[in-house]
Amino acid sequence: MKNGQKRRIVGNVLFILIIFTLFCPVFAKAESLPSGMVIGDDKAFKVQADGKYLIEINDIMPGKQWETTINFLNVEKDTSYLVTFYSSQPDFIEGSINLAEAVQMRLVYDGKELYKGPLSGKSDTVNLQNKAQPLNLGVLVSGETKVLKVYFELDGNKYGNSEFFEKNVVENVWYFSAVKATLPSTGTDDSDEEQTFVDQIKELLRLPSTGEEWKNALLIMSLGLCCIVLFLLIIKHRYLQKKKNEIGK
């Protein structure tokens, strides 16, 4: 009977841990872009919550130059976001010319040049494909707007029309991400930095508003639930053990 009780307890614990393992990845998967951070280009394409932005180039001829404007807008009230982005390796290349290397690209963000090199994202000085160290686009405070200008060019002197009888295509994906940022205090007025007791209570009771906050809230709740279940199982085991000892006497 004692071994049977232990097996049931171990089975219950394993079941809870399996359930937690299955659901934890769902909780931990935060949106790359919270709803308060809006990113879109001049062709009315809006980057969705997964942060993906497709770069597709096809049917271009040597000497062509063009540009794309990507706008960043923080519409979240009283929240600042740190924005980053990185480029994947070219997902699809077709044709006689590798457009990922042939097309030259220049990124100018908020008036400052951040990158100059091939479309692939790897130049002699900057590697946009480095997912571990994405390109830092800085902090956008509430209501702030910034612009990323992307300039493309295919050198007409290096390539001729004869090389473009076959259709050349390249597709690449950029990944944008935004996380909450805490700005340093200016220290101008101490009274502005102090929260009243009521404000603190409101902050504690406020429901999560972004994907990141929901992720943290759900993860905490799942961990708390697991702790409660394990505690109840331990109490039940002790109670049954005590009852068994009393019967044995």
C-alpha cells in the first residue's frame, strides 16, 4: 500500500510537470512587436506581431535605383520601446545573378547611416544577419515617430542587359522587435518622481496590455499553479501516511 501511494504521488507530480512543459512554451512566446509599436512602409504594408518584413526583388535591370521608407510609431501611452532588427540569410535566390550580392543597399535611420553594403546584410563592417546582436534602432518614447530610409541600387556598369534575359529573384526577411525600455530619470523635480499610494495600487491592478506583459503574467500564474498543486499533493501524502500509521496502531 505504501509503494502504491508513492507511485500515485510520483505519477501525479510527473503529470503536472508534463502539462507545465507542454504549456510553458505557449506562455513564453512573446510577440516580437507589441500592439503599441507600429511599423509600416510607404506602400501601406504594416509589420505584424511576428515582426517579419519581406524584402522581395525581381525583374530589375542594371542601373535601376529605388528606395523604400519604413516608419516607426510608438502609440503606447506612457511607455517607451527599444527597437531592434536583424536580417535573415536570403530565403530564395533564383536566376543567373545573385541579387543578394549584386544589389547594393544603404540604411539611413533618423538621418544617420547605419549600413552600406549588399542586400544580403553582410558588409565588411556590419553583419545584419547576427541574430544574437541585432541592430539597435534606439528608444522611441510615447508618441514618437522615426523613419528608416532604405536605398537600393543595381550597378549599370558592372552588369549588362545580357545577364538579365533570365528572370532574377531574391527574397529576404527582416525581423523587427520591440521591448519596453526604462528611460533614466532627469532629476528635475523630485515630486514628479514619487508615486502616490493610489497610483501604486492602480499599477498593481492594471491588466497586461502588451504581448510581453501577458507572457510574464501567464508564466507567473502557471508557475504559481504548479507550486500550489505540488503543495497539495505533499499535504495529501502526509495526511494519508498519518492515517495509515493511526490504523496500524
